[in-house]
Amino acid sequence: MRLIALFLALFFSAHAKLTVAVSYPYIASLTETIGGENVRVETLAQGNWDPHFVVPKPSLITKVRNADLLITNGADLEIGWLPPLLNRAANSSLAQRGNTLELAKTVPLIDIPRDTSRAGGDVHAEGNPHFHLDPHNIPLLADAVAGFLGRKDPANAPLYQKNLAAFKQQWNTRLKQWDAQMAPFRGKEVVQYHPVFNYFLRAYGIRSVATIEPLAGIPPSTSHTMKLIRLIQERRPCCIMHDVYHPTKTGEFLREKTGIRLVVLPHDVGAQKGSDDLASLFDTLIQALK
């Protein structure tokens, strides 16, 4: 009987799914693709939410409390909401070394500020945290997720690597298509509401000449809006790249006064209809710019 019990324990242990809590939908899409049937992913934020602000609802506390592992964006993007959530969940497993993966540590960051005082607005000391919006960074993030899952679940590490290889092969094919589609945009200029798309712009040689926010996290004033009107009339940027979670009132006013095109774009999986996974996120983003 003891042998049978031991066999059953080993069997169910080998076939138990890892429960992985992730902060954002793009991480969920990546983790589900790499983990396949061996992981259950619990996503904390929704794609159309402001990623800087997430309310720690009881349902989110439960997700974190029941998780075996945690994958975060990092670079202080979750700093305002995830630490309180972790404290309330009191999950001792996530407090153990090696059970949390911070993706910001796996890619080079841009826009690292020289001054991190409040005088510069809501700056991120480590750099711009929206690195997943460069599609060329996605294979690096996939490598990190596959390695993390493999370390925590060695029995299934070969499967994670197999899924990783298949994903990267498909992704590299898409990258060639997206690079070709975006080639005509090289050298163009845009305005943003918030510098959420800087990685995407850098990847394709596009320059952001202004933001509707005078400083990160600071709503536009009348005087700043008037300056933007003059800048747009002078520089004639191709469009305003606007995220879904900030109000479009000022963008619409700028469009009315200058004729500039206002394009509301997804910043994460599920932010807009049709952006249901990582590939369709970039498909939707690129098609909207055309």
C-alpha cells in the first residue's frame, strides 16, 4: 500500500500544473504559449487598464495567494499596486528566492532618467518599462520565461524548450513581415500622449517629437496644449499615437485645430478588439498606423 501511495504521489506531482500569476496580459500570452498544458496562468491586470494603477481587489489577492510562481514586468511599472497586493496575499512561496521572475532584468532598457526627483513627473528610475512594445524584445522575454519555468519544473523543461523553439521560429517570420510593413515609416515623426510607445518607435526609426503630457503622469495644461498646436503646425508629424487608457479629449482638440490624425492604439494584449495575443497585438498596432 505504501508503494501504491508513493507511486500515486509521484504521478500526481509529475502531472500537477504550475500556477503562475502574471502582472499583465502580454506576460500571460507568452507564459501560456511556452508553458502549454503544464501551467495555469492567472492574470492580475486587464489589457485596457492603465498598467500603473491596478486596484487590489479580493479576487486578485486570491490569485496571488494561490500562485506557485510570479512573473512581473518590473522597472517599477507595478510599484504602485503589486507590493500591497503581495502583502495582503501573504504567499510565503512567492517570498522564496527564485520563485519570481522580473522581465525588465532580461532586456536593455531605454529612457533612463538622469534625475529621478518628482520635478520630472512620474519617472521610472530604471528606465522606460514598456519594453514589450519592441517586437524584437519578445524572443528575449520568451527565453527568460522558458528558462524560469524549466528551473522550477525540471521534469517538463524539455517541453518548455520545444515550445520556445516553435514560438521563436514563428515569431521571427512575423518580425520580417512587420519590419517590411514598417519600413516606410522610418524617419517620420509622431506625437504621443505618454511615452508608452518609445520602444516601438525606436525599433522602426520613428521620432516622438512631443507628448500631450507635459511631464509623465501630469495632465496637459492649456499653455502646454497651445504649444503643441504650434509645434504640430510647424513640424507636421504624421499622427498622434494615443493609448487606450488616457482620455482622448486633448488629442481630439489637437486634431480639430491642426488636422493631425489621432490613432488610438493597443499597448497590451486585449487592450482593443482583435489584439487577443502577442502576434495580433502587433498586427493591430501596425495596421492602425497605416
